Amino acid sequence: MRKAVIAGNWKMHMTCAEAQAFADAFKPLVANLPAGRSVVLAPPFTAIATLSNALQGSGVQISAQNIHWQEKGAFTGMISAPMLLEHGVTHAIVGHSEPRKYYSETDEQINLRARSAQKHGIVPILCVGESDSQREAGEAERVIRRQVEQGVDGLDPARLIVAYEPIWAIGTGKTCEAAEANRICGLIRQWVGYPEVVIQYGGSVNPATIDQLMAQSDIDGVLVGGASLDPEGFARIANYQLPVAAV
């Protein structure tokens, strides 16, 4: 049975002091999560050690927001897997639309990042998704399939999370309709070729939309942006409620 993974991406938010305050408020709110459900937080690199220490014993896992494909070298500003492992990191986001857009990351580079993560026992969260213009042009499925197939090349799908994040719904307040998000996640599962792969949805997820999203058959979790910065709101997301028939 696929495990539900609720992940929060803090992006470029939270100092170490703010991360500590978040952990103090958040920890008791997720102390009694249902079985088969896990929570992952991705703080900025500078706050990883603080958050990792603050959440010890809580069951909340720590993700990096990116990872380099080399273990060390002349790569100014980059962070490698051994550096992350030193601070208890268990996951790493790769292929998020922002690095793709702002830093021109390619599918090949993203695949190398994911391979490096798995080589060192870190679970990559591979982000895929289409832009508004690509969806309007009827190109959504072609774009996502290319990202999936190139992104998962050479990876172990049993140690992988794929996050479907329609770019047009990230930070815009727009949310892809739950049924459509579920349809795309189902296609991604087919393209990966492994029925048990964990697939998340991301795109303006919030406490008001989480229950409906998690009731879908092919959505195994969420990758949350802005709503993960509020400990009470993110705890509500982690403690989502399924209809009795969907439990």
C-alpha cells in the first residue's frame, strides 16, 4: 500500500530562529498522525541543522530543496549528498519549476541530481508540470511525459516520489481541479511504470483543499509551498480528514 507523504517546501523563507519557533509550535500538532502517513519539511539549507535538531523524535523528516550530482568539487553555491546526510536529511526536491525557470535546469541535470540522491540513500522528490501556455496549447501531457521519462531514467521507482505541480497553480492561488489533478497523477503512474510509486500533487494546496485532494485515487500526498510556513495551517494539512468511505 502506498504511503501518504505530506511535504512542505519553505523555499527562501525562514531564518534559523524562525525555523526553531515553527518546530516548537508544529511538533505537538503532529504528534498523533494516523499510521501510514509521513510529513517532510524542506527548509532553506541554512536552517536544515536547526530544524533537524528541533524535530528529533517527532517523526517529521527533513528534505533539501535541491542536491548536486557530485559529492564535492568546484561547484560554488552547491550542496552535495554527503553534506546533507550529515544533518539527517532523508529527501531532496529535484526539478522544481523555479530552478527549471530561473536557473535553466535541464531534464538531464535533474536526473543526475535524483540519481545522486538515491545513490546516497536520499529519496528524490521529482517535480514535473506544465505552464499555462503549454496547457492552453494542448501540450500538457507531452511535456509532463517527457519530464517523467527523462527524470526517472536509471532510478529505482520504489525509492522515488514524483510531485505533479502545474506551474500555473504554484503561488497563484489557482488550484487544479481535484479530478484533473488525479487524472494527471494516474498518467504519471503509468509513465513511471511502477504502480506503487508515490505521487504528490502541488499547486496552492491549503487547508481548505487538502481533504478533497487526498480523497483522490491516484494522489498519495501533497507538496505544499506557502501554506507550509504556518505551523497550524500545515498541521491541518498533515492531519487531513478522509471521508469514511475513502479511509
